[in-house]
Amino acid sequence: MLRALPRCTSLSPRSDPALLRNFTSKDTPPPPPSKPIGLNQDVLPRVSEEAAITVNIVSPYPVQGIPIGGVLRTDPAVLQNAPKVLKAIPGTRRKYSTAATPTEPPTAGTPADMASSTAPASPPVSPDAFALTIPGAKYPLPRLPLPSCSHLKHRYSTLLEQVINFIMIGGRKAKAESLVDQILANLRTRPAPKPREGTPLLPGTPALSTLPLDPVQYLQTAIDSVSPLVKILMLKGGGGTKQPVPYPLRLRQRRRFALTWISAAADKKKARLGFAERFADEVVAVVEGKSSAWEKRSQVHKLAVASRANVIINPGRTVAPSKIKFPIAVL
Amino acid sequence: MVPPILWRCLRMPHIIHPLKPRLCLHNFTTTPPFSAKPLKPKGPPTSSKMNPGKQRMQSNKVHVKKKPILVQKPAYEVGQRKELRKRIVLSNTNAIPVVLPTMTADLIGNEDAAGAMFALPSGEGDTIVDRLRALEAFQTKQHWPFFYRPCTLFRRETVEVGRLLERVVKWEAAGEDGRVNERAILHGYYGCGRSILLLQAMTWALQKEWIVIAIPNAQDLVIGHTEYEFEGSSHLWLQKASTTDLLNRVLKANRKALKGMKLSQSYRLGRIDEVRKGDSMERVLETAVLDPLLAWDAFNVLLGELGLPGSPPALFTLDNLNQISIPSKYRDQAFNAIHSHDLALPNAFLAYLSGKRGFHKGVILAATSSKCSRTLALDAALECREVDPYERLDPRIGPSIEGAQIIRVDSLSKEEAKGLMDYYNQSGIMKDPVDIATFNEKYAVSAGNPRDLFGTCLRMRQ
């Protein structure tokens, strides 16, 4: 039943104008307002309403108030009794605003060397042709497809989410988040890692000197580079023996292995540093090719290559790997 | 063979050094041979197979190997952790250097510059940054280590602070005794940049060769971590160690200006030491720094000399004013908490802030802090509101800041925020381009608060 429904509803604009809010179509005239029926049906209007009607009858133009500036200029007695606001500035216009919401005073004479720090104008609403098709819409519709960060629950980088959850102990997520922030700040302020030959960093890694300015990239380079491709499962073989079987990992699983190794190496550091500093140290060591995580990775890969004959070829089986009595490849 | 030196020894008179004790050498010993250690008794026979009793004993015995007790090295040396905590890094070579104009003294009170970034002067042979560092004007959580060099934003409030300095320089609003003292308190929300304003004022004052006396964190004076003693004549509690530290900072930062100050009369420091008329103030402080017993007297000499005509202008600052508006952690003989205003250093500062004492030409600046327990009396005094007679507020707090101008430090205006975000972008720290959509988003999220704006621009998550 659930599968039958589409995973996300279409975001294309609805063409039915009657469904849009605050909009009444010209084709369908609005229903006539129903008259109140009851005791108050045909009562006289209120005093003020009646007065307005009378004024309309007497003179077609409503009586305008006398401009206060003129009175103030002519009559000194009025000026004496005038409220403070008017007294301070004898003109009709105040120089300051009494509005509840403060407005930005217009700045005059911005120096020429401050060209970069000019005030940004209010966001102009682009006359998008698409938006104009929807009557009453002020802003255009968002561009589709929506970016990956637009989802409320998945707005941050998946890598950072995983690192945070890995570091978290006892459900203290805020603590873990601040630790990750500290790690990133540490990576920013450290000197750039020195490239070392023979370090199998991920292909496509940017120049190492640019990494400190992008700490998330830094962390990702380290974690994705040391993450193993496979894990070794020890499955029961024939005759009571165990067969090492390499098993491929998904991205998240691979990153988890890398994180375990990096944090294990960080915990062995002798200098009594804070966790964030230790972890950041280890991330730098990974990128520079000095970390012990590399040895663990090569160990796994070596064993996987040695036992490549045991690889389960038919991955379509639905039986959980732990339930398999012996590797199918051996058969 | 007998060496010839022996004959010489006999012939020559024996020279004994007056201080060194003569070594007594004896050719024989009077120790009886009995006191020597006895020889070890002979061990058991090597073949133990013939001794069944011992075998059983060995088998029943549970061998518990005692671990040798290792004397663990302390994790940190004494003072190492504090040093790490207070270490201030002012540059980051990873960041891209941004070409900015220098914050020179002719910008004081310049309204046109508001909204632009300025670099602190750090050219060849310019020691302003080092002197600011000596005054502890930089703080650890002000995000200095992310940028190539220390730069600050010139704000509307900076103009106001500059006006104070300007008025003193131009000798405006002098009192009847010919003194100019501008007193102000910087007050605002958390992270709105009060301490940075103090830093900017100090930068200008140091460039103009004023004498800058700065108490970087008033909390250090009241948490009861240093020694204190009662002085009978003034009924104040002196903190000589803290005063020595303060004088040390003042000396490091203002050495050139202090060298030019000559004493107008002779003073007595402590019981014995005396400084004569015409000595430089630098000498006085150098003497006092070495001996904490002289520190308080020397500090008073410095303040007194700054009040005389002909002395250089002075800037006296104190950060975290709230901390000296709550009871201190010190106790008197009857174990009552000492009021913070009874401590000598806070008392001296507040005397200047409230106008009881004054420099000849000087600016007194205090900044409040948002990291402090509630200070209702100070809040009431800062808001200048009538106090409810049933409210139990500390009656000494209000008069202590009376007459000081209160400068409201507000959140950033849009121009200022734009200038700051452009700087982040040019430093290579903030990756997003500063277009209108990004700017409005970050400005709205941070509500123009500088600290929050930094967080919004730099943190991967908010």
C-alpha cells in the first residue's frame, strides 16, 4: 500500500486557480452576501455613521483638518501648549521617527575605499515569468530539484552527521557537535599537511595546501582515504575450519571503519591533549600518511586479496551472511 | 717513590680559605669491625627434591606478583595548563592575507570610516600589537587564530569611543580645575563587541603615547585566588600580587611614555625605599615590579603623578565590570565576605569612574560582561531607573558608576555586517559568495550580533 504511493508529491504549479488561496476567479462570481435576519435587521445606523452620511449630503468633500504647522506659525499660544515633540522642531516634519520598528538611517557620503562594504539593497523580487503565472504570488517558486540540504532532518553534510554520531556518548549530541566544531577549528588553524609519497589518498583530492581552509574537505579526505573497501568475515568452512571471506562495504560502513581506526590511534597519543586536539592530530597524520590506520587498512586488504577465492559471487541471495554455512564460491 | 710535592707541602705555609671548612682527612679509622654487616648465611642446598616439606609449601603458596609502584609523572607542569588556556594566537598562515588600511590615530572620531575593516598596526618596528598583548587586550575567544593578521571592524560605537579620546585631546569640557576626564561604560548584549571596543581605544591611546592602565579581567581580582591584606589607614584590602602584575603590564606596554615622565616630588615606597624628585616613572615601576611590598605605593605614585598638570594623558580601562558588583570571594577576620568595593584595586578604578578622583587628562572606560551572575543593582544603575524601596539592592553599586556616560553597544548595522562578511570571504574562511540572499540569511539568523554572525558564517552547522 505504502509503496503504491509516490514518494514525493509533485511540486509543479497547480493550474486550478480556484484552489489557490486569497484568489477569486473572475469566471465564478462570488455568492451574494446573505442578509442578517433577526431583530437588528432594520435599525438606524450609529451616530458616527449617521454623521458621515449627513456630511456627505451637506458637502460632497469631507472637512479637512487645518495643517498644524500653519497654526503653530501663526499662534504663539498654541506653540506654548504644544506637546514636546512639536516644540523641539518647529517645522512640520520631525527629523526622527516614532515608529515602533526602527528603520535604517540613510547613510550619506560613503568613502570611496569602502566600495566593498556598501549597503545591500532589499532583495529585489525578480519578475520571473513563471511566478507571474500564479496570481497573487509575491516570490517565485523554488528552483527544482531542491538542494540536498533543504530537508529539515538531513540539512547537514552526511559525513559530519556520521562523525557526530560516532563521537557521541550517552546521547549527548550537543557535546558531540561542539567537539566536532572544535576538531574543524583545529584543522583550520594547523599548518597545511605535507604531502608524502606513497600515501594512497583518494584520487581527486585537492591540493593539500588548500585543505585547511576547507576543514570538512580535510576531514573527508582523511576518512575516505583510509576507509577499507572490504571487511573480512570468518565463515564456517568444511571440516570445522573457518574461511576468511571478503565482503564489500557500503560508503557509510567504510567510513565507520575509518573512524574507529582513527579514534583508536588518537586515543593512544601520549600527550594529554583534549579529545578534539588528539583527533585533529590524527586526521593530519592520516593525510600525511603517518597514521597507524593505514597499516590496519593494508592488513585488511592483504587478507582480502589472499582470500579472494572465497568471495561470495552471487550476492542476490537473501540469506544473511552469518547464516551461510559455507561460502558458495567453494562449492 | 715519594713525590716531591710532599716536601713542598711541609715547607710552604698552609693556606686556609677563610670561608671554606678545612677537610679533615684521617689515615685510619676508629670504627670497630663489629659494626660491619655480617656475612650472608649460606643458602639452602640446590637440590630441593629431597625436601618434601618445602615442596608442599611452595605449591600451596599463591604467588601474587606485586606491581612496582610507579611514581606517575604529573600530567602537566605547574602553570602549564593555564598557559595553554590563555595562549593567544594572532595569526594563521593558512588564511589569505587581506589588504586593509591601518587603524591609525587620525581615524579617531571619523564617522566616514564606520562600517569598514581596519588592520591593527603591525608594520616593521611597530610594536603596538606586542604592547596590546602585554596589556592582555586580546582574549582567547575572539577568533583571532582564524585570520592572517588581527583586524577589527570600525563601528558606530567606535566613533563614539573615539569622540571621548578626541575631546580629551582637544581639551574640551575641562572642569574648573583644568582637568578633562571622560568616563564611560560600554554596555550591551552578549557578544556585541565591548571588549573589542576597549581594544580599539587602547590601540589609539598607545599610538598617541598615552599611559594605558588596563585591568583585563576584573574577575581575577575578586575570586580569591591571590593573597590580600588589610591596610588600616585606608580601610581597604590590598592585593599586592595582583598590583604587581598590573604594574608589570603597564610597564611593558608604556615603557617609552613612562621614561618621559619625571617625578614632581620625592616619594617613599614601602618603609625603606625612596624615589627622588626628577627620577623617571619607569624607574619607580621597575623597582616596584621586583618587590610586591612596594607595588601598591608605586601604583599610587603613578596615579598621583598622572593627576598633575603636565603629565601625559591616561587611559584607564576595566573589563567585566559586573564582576566587581557582586560580593567577592575574599573573607575578613570575622569570615564575612568582603565587599568588592573594599578591595583596593577595584576601589581605585571606581573612584576614577565615578569622578571622585581624576587624571589631568584622561579617559576611563569600563565594559560590562554577560558572563556573570545577575547583578540587579548594576542593571538598575545602568538603566538609570528608580529603585523600588522594597527592592533589596546593594546601595553602594549605584553611586559607584554615577555620572559615567553609558554607551549602548548595539548589534551590527547592515553596512557593518556586510563589511565583516566581505572580510570573512576575502580571508578564504567563508566559502559562500556574499550575495544578497546569503547576506540576508546570515544577517537574519545572527540578528546582527557579531559573535553569532561569525558562527553563522563559519560553522558548518548552526
